[in-house]
Amino acid sequence: MKLIFKLILLGILVIAGLPMIAPNSPVSGVIRAATADVMSFCDRRPEACDDGARFVQQTRQALFSLIGSIGSATDPSALTASDRALSPARQTAVNEGPKKVQAIPFTIGQPPAEPTATSAAATAQARKAAFAGHGN
């Protein structure tokens, strides 16, 4: 959907800029004539422009009243019983003060022992035994 919108917008921009890009083409003449016709529409038909202005004003008022009624819907009395059933219960936050964290003592002890050749071989044998029979 975004791609279609972008392509339409790009097409409008190309058509609007065509008289500047190729001023002598026949398409540019048509675009200039259509633009001049649109610009002089209110001079030819003032009643249509007045009707359009009234429509825009009524639409603007309806839109702002709708937005205002949506904004006032946060009043609990504006909600129906089914709306209240769907909304989560209102919970108040209780401040219990700072949380106490249990400190775990850390002592520096002996470093872990380096693996020896016998322990490494035992570990390798344990791995082989664990996976014996797999993959055969």
C-alpha cells in the first residue's frame, strides 16, 4: 500500500513538474491549461466555491466535535457497562519505600585448579561414552 501511495505521489510530482522540464511539449500545454482552469474556477462559479467553503467548514466543525467527544470519553460516566467490563480494574500504586536487596558475600578463594592430562583424558572418555552408539 505504501508503494502504491509513493508511486501516485511521484506521478503527481512528475506531471506537475513537466511544464518546467519540457515547456514546449503538448502535454505541458495541457497541464498549463488545466492549471489555469482550476485557478479561475471560483471566478466563473462563485456559488460552487461558496458551497465548497460551507462544506469544508461543516466538516471541520464535525471533525473537531468528534475529536472533542472522544477526548471526553475518559469520564467514567461516558462508558457503558460492557465498556467497563472490558477495561482493566483501576489499581492504585502503593509506595512501599525502597526495596531491600540481600547482599551475597563474595570471598576471594583459591583459583580453580588447572586441568591435568589425566582429568582431560577422563573427560574425553566420558564424552565418548555418553555419545556411544550415536551416529552409527
